[in-house]
Amino acid sequence: MTRGHATTQRLALQSRPSTPICRTCLRQIRAASSAAVPVETAPIEPSPTDRAPLPLTASQSHSITYKLKASVLLSRPPLLTRDLTPFEKSFFLYQRRLNERLALPFTRYFYYQRGTPGDIEWKRKIKDRKTPARDIGVYNAYGDEGWNDELLVGDTVSEPEEQVEKLLRDAEVEVTERDIQGEGKVVKKEEVEKPMPRVTEADKAGDMKSLNRALQKTLYLVVSRGKGQWEFPSAELARQESLHTGAERIIVQTGGLNMNTWVVGNIPIGHQVYNYSQGIVNEESGSLLRGEKLFFMKARILAGQANLKDNQFGLEDFQWLAKEEIQKAFHPRSWNAVKNILPER
């Protein structure tokens, strides 16, 4: 008998006094007794604390630890600005020609006295380029075609190499001498020193160990322990050793003392957690070595070059690689850990 049945019977017995009960009340009592049906209750599960304890495994009975390592992202910053896109080259040329149209005319006799060698040289140069500006091509801002200042398709006047060549040609000075009849004759041209090319000999030779390559990009020192596997210089931290001190030690023990370097800060710029397939149990300390935690420290090389002759990590080779080159050389797992902390150039 359920609790509902007992309550209904008790009410029914208490409702039978010597005094009669009205039919309405008696009908309600009978309806309540007939509506009460047995309800099956589900068995109560014991709480987790009441259950018998499970047998402890190695990972549960030992404290989990990780091997702490520091990895140094030693980099050489870009030495040149990046190459301009075709749109940027055309836009900058258009801006210079527009400025030539809007500026006041060049006051020639304010800078060159009439009849002087400087005035004669100016006449010769302005005859060729038709404008005081030296790097916008043949263009007359005050002539009938002054409005036509946009770059034509296939024109190379906006290319940096073309502009450098014109500037060098304009800077050359012709040395002339006159004969008895007074006629001038060009004897020689005093050439000016040319700027260094943006593509170096190391770029042409494909020397991946040279710092004098890919001058428009950031290069990073990567090392190899053999079998074609490349990584950043890294090592386990000593006891009570900070990340900054560990990074400085790793640089010296990897590339030797022939490098002037600077570890940028005390805080890592990224980290990677690597879990072993099976933990290593140390019964003496009561710990379980679960894996490795690798912290990446940023550093710059200011001078010198790496030398692996006396390295203490068994390294066999090194390279200076840009970001897109690192993606091809690294393992996908290692690349995913560092791809977001490396700048695009």
C-alpha cells in the first residue's frame, strides 16, 4: 500500500463520526481514494562518494610533471623595405607627376647664372627630360600633354631600377674641352657610385647559411640534429633557471661566442605542449613525467655568425630561413606551434 492510499483511508475513517456527512463531501472523498494509484519509484543510485573506490593507476597515484624547455627564436630583422606592388609603383609615379603640375615653375636663374657651366649643363638635361624632376620620365607638366600624367600599360618608367638608372645618368657630369676654333668636345664623363643591388650574391648562389640574403625579410636560425629534421635551438632548463638566462645559455652553447645577440624580454612569446604516448614513472620522487613544455623566447642577432663546431647538443647543421622556408622545413606539428608568432616579413 502506498502512502497515498494510507492518507485516503485515514481521511475516510475520520469522516465517519456519529453526525452524518453531506453527499458532496462524501463524493469528493471517494473520488480522491479512487484517483490514488500505485506509483513505482526508481531505485536510488548510490552517490559517487558511496561507491567503492576504483583501483589507482600510475597516473592517478603519482603527481604529473612536465619537462620544461626553452627554445630561442634568434632572428635577423629586415634590412630593406619590401618591393612595391605594380599598383603602388603606378600610384607613386602619378603622385609625383601631379605634384609637378601643381607646383610653381622651376626658377632656373635663381640657381644657375646665365652662361655659366652649370647653366649649360642644365639646358642639356632639361632638353632630354623636359621637366626639372629627374625620376618621372619624359614629361612636361606645363605643355599641351600635361594632363596625360598616368602610367601607360607596359611602360617601365615606374620601375625602381629604371628610376635609379635615370638618376645616375643625370648625376653624371660631362667634362668638355674646346679646340682652337672654340668648338666643345666631350672628353669624359665623371661617373657616380652606384647603389648596391637589392639581390645579393648569396641570393643568387642560394647560400642558406648566409645572413646577407633575403634582405627584405626576417631570417631565423634553425638547426638540425640529422635526418633532415629542422628546429629552433632548444634545451631543457636547469633547476631554478629563468627563461631569459636559459635562452642566453642556449645561444652560446649552440652557435658559440662569435655572435652578438640580445634576448628581447623575460616573457615567452609562445609555447608548445607535447605529451608522451606513455608517461615515465619516477618511483623515488613519486612523479609521472607526462611530456614536455616548450617556451619560445625572442632574440636578435646584431653581429657575427653561428658556428656549430663546439656546440653541446649534437647539432650537425644550421640555416637562416624566412617564414615561408620554415614552413617547408619544419614538422607540421612544430610549424603549427610557431606559425602565428612569426611576422610575415
